[in-house]
Amino acid sequence: MVLYLTLATACSNPTLSSTSFTTQDATILSNIAYVSQFKLECDGEPADIPLFAEVGGKPLSVVKSKETNEYLVSWLEETQKAPRGNFEIKIYTDEGYAAIRKAQRSGEDSSSVAPLGVVTLNHPGAYNGPWISSEYAAAILAGGILYYAYTTKSKLVA
């Protein structure tokens, strides 16, 4: 029985294919969402094993959809702290993740544990609005019109 469970969770020749999404409008949101959806195949067959993820040393849960047979990992960052660029999402089996946790508890370097695979998520950055708000633009425009009207009036009176 134990041998069967070990073989069922093993994944040889893993291949990952992914798509990703990030929110990019920070004008009305307080958090940026990072979402990566990926398929895992072991020896060319769809995998059905529990997975864990790690991004920048932060552990994340991985959820599997029964309908699409795809995995999903997501997290949030505050808009002010959300960096742009590529994020490497390291995917681990439960054995690999247990080895990482064990190394972290004992104070060892967990980078020696090889991930099952790595998924890259690109975040181009979030739009924070125009450089000048519409209130300031209207005030500058009104000031320009007032200046033009005043100088034109003084040339006509003189």
C-alpha cells in the first residue's frame, strides 16, 4: 500500500505549460492580483498530484480544477509595493515542499531542493493614473486663459 502511494505521487519527465494574468489598473484597486494557470504532464499524461508553490521565498497554495484539469496559483500585493517584472513560481510536489520546510526549520539553505518545475509570470506594471490629475490640468488651463485675457485687455486699453 505504501509503495502504491509513493508511485502515484511520483512525476517523471514533468512538462509545464502556463498562462498568466495580472491586474494592471491601480487607479481604483488597492491590491494587484497575480494569477498563473498551468497544466502539468508527467511522461506526456496529465498529472493528478498535489502541488505547492513558492514565489520569492513565500509559500503559496496550488489549487487544481477538476473541470479543466489545470492548476492555479495566485497571490495579492499592495499596489504601492507590487514590483514589475518576471516572477519565478517554483512548483513542488508534497515531498519537495516538505523538504523545503524541514530545511527552513533547521536553518539550512532550502535552495538545494530542486523544484518539479518553474513557471514564469510577467507583470508589466500597473497604471497609476495620469501624471497630472484633471483638477490640476483645469486649474492650469484656467490660469492660462486668465493670463491671455488680461494681457489682451491691457494691450487694447493702452
